[in-house]
Amino acid sequence: MTERTHNVSGRIILRRIKQILFWMFAAALLFFIFSNREYDINLRLVLVGIVTTMGFSISVLINKVLIPRFLFRDQLLKFYYLLGGLFLISLWVILISVFVILLFSMHYLPEAVIPGQKDVVILLTGNYLIVILAGVIHFIKESYHRQMEKNQLERASREMELKLKETRLKVLQDQIHPHFIFNMLNNLYGLVAEDAAQSRKVILKLSSLLEYMLYECNEPLIPLKKELDFILNYIDLERIRREAFNLQISFADNTESEMIAPLVLFPFVENAFKHGLSNEPDAYIKLSHKIIDRELIFMVQNSIVQHPGRQPGTNGHGIGLENIQQRLSLIYQNKYDLQINNDGKDHHIQLKIQLK
């Protein structure tokens, strides 16, 4: 027998002992308080025994059938209907039993003092009060146990949701690394053949960026300044491997004490460089951010470059922006607002985050 089975058996036995003690106490109350001591003690014992047995039966039906099947399932009309029917039937059974006993006593025990109508009413009243008390106690106890079980299930559900959320975030964040590496190695491949010296600079810069992504982005929140420094280092990397380009940056200075989830801003910048720069003179990128009342407002604006094989007016979001939108929903839920506008020539992104 397992420990769990042993514990369950122990609880059942303890419940049975409590039930027996309760109805022994109920019988004592009916005998010493709700029955008249002037009539024959043998009649008192028989009547109290019958009434107690009927009260126990009613209590079992109420506690084991009516309350769990109807009251706890919000079927109140059926519950009250069946409860009223049960009391009426039990009342008739008790009255018929009492009548038979009294009739027998009058015929075979003519000298015995038998209870009157008032005595029977008092005995029945005491019995039904005890039944009601047993039902109320059972209802309170079961309601408490059900609430505890509900709380445990909700707590377990919240823990599972949290673990699932953390797992999904980890998967999404890990996707950024190979996506970023793939893009940079793809660009580095062409640069190696053209300029070996520049390639070495790109590799050193790239290793610094990867160090940040691999070792400093494992926390749920990092200083906003580190995220912005990472973006600036990425821009320096782009300056090494690209010709001069039209870039405007306007970053606020009040970032020292602010915290943000890692790599939630960078994909927008990477997307702008990937899809917004070309050799055309009007190609541009604008980056800016400001903090107002603990709200970060990050904006990216870039021209749209039409590459061969892409439909006009599209911006080729790819995995990067899809990934970051999922991460924002998981991390910030309803505490962020992302607006993406594309008019065919320019691409605008505005991200607002309530900083933690």
C-alpha cells in the first residue's frame, strides 16, 4: 500500500469516527433535552432511536446527494424541491412509526406513560434542527475544501502558464541570435573578398555584439542604456561595411535608471537597415527615443527599398519583426503599444512601453 493510499484511508476512517461521535451526541441531546422524562424510559429509547436513525439517513442523503449534485452545481430550484420532498417523506415515515409504537404501547403496556402530541413535536423539532446543523457544517466544510482545491488548481495553472511563457520567451529570444548571425555572416561573406582589413574590423565588432547577446541578455530586464549602446555599436558595424548613408539619431539622455527587456528595440533597427538603405540619394533612416512619465517612446522611420522579387509596397518584415511582436505581447501584455505604418515609400514604427 502506498503512502498516499494509506493517508486517504486514514482520512476516511477519521471522517467516519467524527460522524459516529456527532450522531451519538445528537442522540444524547434528543434523549436528555428534547424528550419528556416523565414518560416511559423504554419508549423514550425506542423513539429517540427511530428519530435519530431517520435523522442520520436524511443527513446522508442531503450531504452526499443533494448538496454535491444540485447545490454545488447551482441547480437551486431542484435542490429546494428535493429537500422539501425529503423532509415531508421523512416526516410521514417518522409519524407513522411513532403512531405504531404508541398504539402498541397503549395496547400492551397500559400502565406506561406515553408521550403526548406536544412531546412528539418537540422531539421532531430537535431532530430536524440537528439535521439542519449537520447539513450546514457539511456545506461549510465542503465549500472550504472545494475553494482550497480551486485555489490549488488556479495556482498550478498560473505556474504552468508562467513556465510556458518563460519557455516561449526563451525560444523567441534564442531565435534572434541565429537570425542576427545569419544576416551578418551573409553580409560578411561578400566583404571578405573585397576588403580583408575591413572584414577583420567587422569580425571584432561582431564578436562584441555577440558577447552582449549571449551573456548580458539572460536577465528579464536590463538597463535601457545597454540596449541603446548595443544599437549604437550595431550602427558602427554598419558604418564599417557600408558606404556613407543618411542616418539621423536622436536619443534622450535620461536612461540611466530605466530598465527594459533585452533586444526589444534592436530588431526594429536591424529591419530598418536591412530594408531601408540603398544607393539611392533619398534613402534614409531616422531613429529616436524619449521618456515621458516612465513611458518609453521609440520611433524608427526609414525609406522602403524595392528589392528584386519583392512585391511593390511591401517591407519584407521576415522573422525579426514577427518575433519581436510575439515577445512584446508576452513580456509587456497590455503595457505597450506598437504602431506600424507603411505608405509604400516610407516605413514608420512607433513603440510605446510602460517601463517597469
